Amino acid sequence: MNQRLRFAATAFGPLLLLAGCSQSGDQAPQQAAQAPADDSADKLNTYRQLQRIGNDEMAVTMGKEIIARYPNSDAAKEVQQSLPEIEKRYTENSEKNRLAGLWRNQVSPMAGGTQSTATIYTSQPAGDDRVRLVLRRHTEWGQNAFLFNGGPHGFVCKGVCSIKATFDGKPGTISAFAPTTGEPALLFKDDKGFIAQLEKAKKITMDVTLQDGEKKETLVFETGGFDPNKWQPVTKTAAKKK
């Protein structure tokens, strides 16, 4: 009987040891894989460098990564002190750049002289139905502000018409007229008054009626990025002596 027990211990003992080694060997790599390397110090140094060079976009990305991956680390504590201000500045500057990018400024020759334009498309409607708001200075024709519909149809406006408008939600009206030459446009009678209001407004809406089926449309312009310094003046051409 004792010999049988010794045989069992001799035969199965190594197997049990191997099984135990196998289990512990399998767990070690899994635990190592589950525990990410703590490189928060390196990432914090990168975050600081991004702050120094003023790269707010990448600093926000790196800061959020540090807080998400190492929430209880000293690096996360430091980032949490500065990140809100950086993120606020980045958001404000991004919006400022977006609004400025909606405007197109151009100086070019045109029949009768040279013109300088500042142009913005509607945010609503979008796509192929967009309408342009144009500020124009021309050496011979002077200054104008007008709507231009790039489609085949213009606007419904008999004589002088009133456009219901809002400037940052405050109601107003714009007196306009259609050009006698037939372009799909509406010219504003008081261009100086309109431009003065535009310079203070972030958003302007205008209710118009399109000739295409007399469709009523509310035009929305995000005008907050207008820079009057980029809308260049033009010099009136001197009359040629005969």
C-alpha cells in the first residue's frame, strides 16, 4: 500500500508542479499586458513644451490624454490646474478663425475701373442655395452693399422694398431695390448705415422672397469675423485729359 502511494506521488507530483508553473506563467504576461507603462512624466514634459510654444490645440489633446490615462497621478493634478484656461482660449480662437474664414476679400480689375470686395455666403441656406452678401468699393461706381443670388433667379422686389432683418436678434429693416440691369441682386439704399450695423453684429438674418416660385427664405449670415481693415479702399481714377 505504501508503495502505491509512493508511486502516485512520484508519477503525478511533477504534473501538478508543471500545472502550477503553467498557470502562474500564463498570468504573468496577462498582468503585464494589462498594466500600461507609466510614462505620465514624459507626457507631462511634452504638455509643458506645447504650452511654451503656444500650441493650444496639441496641448489640449495631450492634457486630456494625461487626465484620462493617469487620473490619480501628479501629472494629472498639474494638468488640471492649467488645462481649463488653455481649452477656453483654444475654443475661442478656433471660433474666431472660423468666422474670419467665412469672409473672402479681393481686389481686382472690373469694367470701368478697380473694385474691392468683402463677400460672405449664407450659413443658412447652405449648399447650392447659398446667397452672397457683398460689400463693394469701385473706383467709378462708389460703395455698395447688396445681396447676390448666384442661381438663375433673383429676388422679388418692386420699386423700393423693405427687408425684415435682425442684428444679433434685434429687429430691423433694410431698404433695398433690384438693379434695372436685371442682375439677380438686391442693392441696399443705405449702405453706410448697414455696414455700421454689420461691424457690430455677430449674426444677421434677412427675410427675402425669391423669384423662383416666390419662395420665402430667411437668410442667415454669421458676420462676426468681418475685418474692415481687410476690405481695402480704392482710389477714384483721375479723368484723362483729351
